[in-house]
Amino acid sequence: MTILALAAAKAMMASSAFVLPLAKAADRVLGPRGCCLTFHRAAPSEQWERLPNRDFYVDADFLDRFLGYVRDQGWEVVTISEALRRAASAGSTGRYVNFSIDDCYRDTFELLVPVFRRHNVPVTLFVTTGIPDGTLPLWAAGLEDALLSEDRVTVDGEEMTLSSPEQRRAAFAQIAASWDGPQAADRYAAFCAANGIDIDAMHWKHAISWEMLETLARDPLVEIGAHTVSHARIASLSPRDAMHELADARLRLNARLGIEVEHFAFPYGRAADCGPRDFALAQKAGFSSAATTRKGLVHGGQNPFSIPRNTMNGSHRSVATMEMHLTGLSGAAAKVMGRV
């Protein structure tokens, strides 16, 4: 199938007229199943429209509506622990969905968890410990903030003028692509110096703090898991360095929050980012499960160390697109297109 044909099929599948009736039929065929959904950040609708990196954010107003939708459709929102219990059960488990937030920023505390509280449903937080520790440079967040708030910025000695949301999005994509990699922190530090940005203040403008996490750890609706120390791509590391990222994140969360962290999520999470070696390392590090971002559904007998999760892209603000995840259609499409 050509790329054009695949794109056309994907567009058709994302339309309400096609997907919603299919979802009803699929429920009768698929029966009991689980679906894990994940995302990183959120913003209110009016702010989302202007964000330079808006696909990284879920529209908080859409999330609110979607939570109401899944509950109205008879899905039960569960923790990762409960999802795994059901996957291991021999009896009927119903339809269940888990929502997880990766990395965890200030908006996790201020905006996202309150949405789940309003619906009285649980949410899983996979925390990158370098964020509250202040050791992980949040260069993408800082770059986006500057592009959103300034009309002119200096990048690598060149002045860039920004006058529209489209220009800001294009600038973010261009700069982020050129920075991405081991040099990102240094490039970002130089950018901050050139534009008079207080890099430490910018970090804490976007980062979640340990004090916020302590509050969340006491919330019965919040399940906390680990997402490495530095958001490293585990498959690219030596076994020793990979174990450091896995085990140290778990131990840091346990010690700082006084909890016993059981679950882990791989950064990036696709086939090239984590594999059988890494699943075994997660188990050795003391975790009870590990989640990927390989699309698919959770069924009985699910391997707890390669849990599929479906990423909620910020631009996909439609129930039809979410139903593609709930029915497994997005996972099937991803396999056809080789995006695993």
C-alpha cells in the first residue's frame, strides 16, 4: 500500500462517521479488553491553539470531555496495577482504560490531576526524577516558552522575528530538530544567555517539584511510577548505565516520597528504544511492570514488561481518534505502516 493510500485510510478512520459505528460493532467482537493511553503535558483550549509545540500537549478541555465519554460508554478507568491484575485474571474483566502522564511537569500538578479528581478516577504518573531534582535541562520547554512570549529571539547568533503562531511553530520545529541530541543542553544554555533568560527560573516555571509530588503521593487517585533519571533512551545504553537509569529512579522516588514504586515506563518507548534486554533489566531493577509506547490493546496473558500504550497526540482532539485507540485500530494501522 502506498504512503498516500495509507494516509487516506488513516483520515477515513479518524472520521466520526466511519469510526463511531465501527467502535460499536467492535465492542461486540472484541469483548473484554484494556487500553492504555499516555501523554505528557496539557493546556487549556485557548492556550493550546497558540503553543509552538502544541502536539506535545493534550487539550485539557478535550481531556475533560473524553473522560466523561469513556465513563458514559461503560469503560472503567483503572491504575496500571489494576490493569495488570485484570490481564492476569481468568474471568471476565470488562473494558478498562488507564491514563498515564510521562515525565511530569508543573501542569501535571496544577492542571491535569485536578481533571481526573473531578471525575473521581485514577491516573498514573511516570516521573523522570531529573525534573524535580533540577538535573535534567528542560530545553524544549524553555525554548517553547521563549518563542511564545518573545517577538524576537537570537539563535546561534542570528536574530529571528516571530509574528504569528505559524511562525512560532515552524521556528520551534526547526530549532528543536537542530538541537536534538547530546548537544541540546549546551545549545539551550547558549540560547538562554543570548536572550537574557534565567535558565534556573525557567526550569522551575515548568518543572514539577518534590513538594508537589509529595502532595500527589498522598492522593488515593494517583499512582506513581518511574520514567528514568534523565529521560534516556534505554536501548542505546550499556547494561550498567541502563540499570542506573532504571534502579536509581525507582530508589529516588521510594526514598523521597516514602512509597514503593512498582511500575516503569520507557522513554520514547518504541521498538528501537526498548527490547527484550531492557524488559529483563526493568524486572531486575525491582519493577513489577514496564510500559512502552507501542500501540495496541491489553488482553489476557499480557507480558507485564512490554505493556502497549497509545499516545494521545495533542492535535487529535476528537472522540473518533480516541476510539481508534480503544478499538485497537490505531495499533493495527501502526503495524501496517511499520511504526512500532
